[in-house]
Amino acid sequence: MRLVFLGTGGYHPNERRHTACLMLPELGIVLDAGSSMFRVPARMETNELDILVTHAHLDHVQGLTYLLVPLVQGRIAKCRVHALPQTIAAVKEHLFSVSLFPILPAFDFIPLIDPVVLGQGAAVITHHPLQHPGGSIGYVLQINGKRVAYITDTTVDGSYTEFIRGVDTLIHECHFPDDMAAWAIKTGHSHTSQVAQLAKDAGVGRLYLTHIDPQRDGDDPIGLATARAIFPETYLAEDLLEIEV
């Protein structure tokens, strides 16, 4: 099963990275709806989409507006947006306010239950609360006997270690390198060595770092060697990277 990193940046896009969005094309499942959402229609292998949103911050939901035309044109037959009730309310009230975006696309907004079964039974998805200003949640997807965790917009605090324990693939935000650890704490984000230590402590198979600070767009914005010294199976996600899960 392929997973595509459509957007691997945080806060705002830069020349290298758009903001958060991952896709399982074969199942029509999308995680978050950042500025990279424009890449979804061309990669669809189903005629319906299920979008799982972590929280309502703009860099994770702005791409919902991009689906208006594909839905009107019939390129997407149906689109369901799964999120916590407060996230759905924020999206409807603010992102789709009359003064900002006056046409609400034909979404089915579905409050999260635990678990959610999607992809005609191929994916079983659970969620867990995370510490972040305004709140956020992480997801674990069980697909074909494999488990994938998507954890974004949080400071590593040990509260979700058991939730991700033993997953085959951990996709985790790493907004800051270690020399900006203080900013990670101030903003509710994570830095390099603490994410790598989490992967080691939780016994995961491999770790992909995402949600990179857009002010750092070089080849190694977070100190990959630092992470690999703690957890060797660490990789830096890039936009349009595809992996097997």
C-alpha cells in the first residue's frame, strides 16, 4: 500500500515544501488538508475521498477550499471530512465564513468515532489527543496487518507513547532542530532528538520526520544525523515522497 507525502512543511509553504497532507491513493484516504491539497485530485485512484483532519489550524485545513471545483465538476463524487466536533465547527464557522470563502463545498462532515473503518474495510483508524495550542489529535491506521502512526503538531510528552508503541511506521512532526528546543516548547511543537528518542522508546519500525519549519528549506533542516544517532531508521520526508506501508 502506497503512502504519498503531498506536503511536509509547517506554518506556511516555501519553495520546497507545502503544508501538511498525506494520501493513501488506493484507499482514497487523506490525512490533513494543508496547502498541498491541490495535488490530491490528480492522484486519486478512487472516486471518493475520506479526509482525516488533526486540528483546525490553517496550515492543516486551508486546502479544503481547493476541493470546491473538483467536487462541482464531478471529478470527486463524494468527500467525507472526519474530525472532532470542535474542529468541524471551527472549519465551518471560520474557514467557510461568508467573508472568507462564501461557498461551502459539498462535504459530508462526520464527527470522529473510535475506531473509524474506511477504504471498504481495509483501514481501521484510531485517534488520540495531543498537547498543542487549540488542541490536536494523532492517528494510528491499521492496514493489511501493518500499523502507521501520524502524529503532528505536538510537543513530545510521553502521553501518547503507548498509543504508537510498536507501529511499523511513525510519521511525526519535527518542526525545529535541537538548537531551537525552547521554541518547540513555546509553540507546542517538537524538536529532533526528542522525536528520535520517542521512536526508540516506543519500539517503532521506522521514523519519518515532517512538518518542517518553512524558514529552513535546505537539505538537512533538522539535523538528521542527530536523530539517526538515537534512532538509526530515521528519514526526512520530502514533498511527493512515496513509501510502502
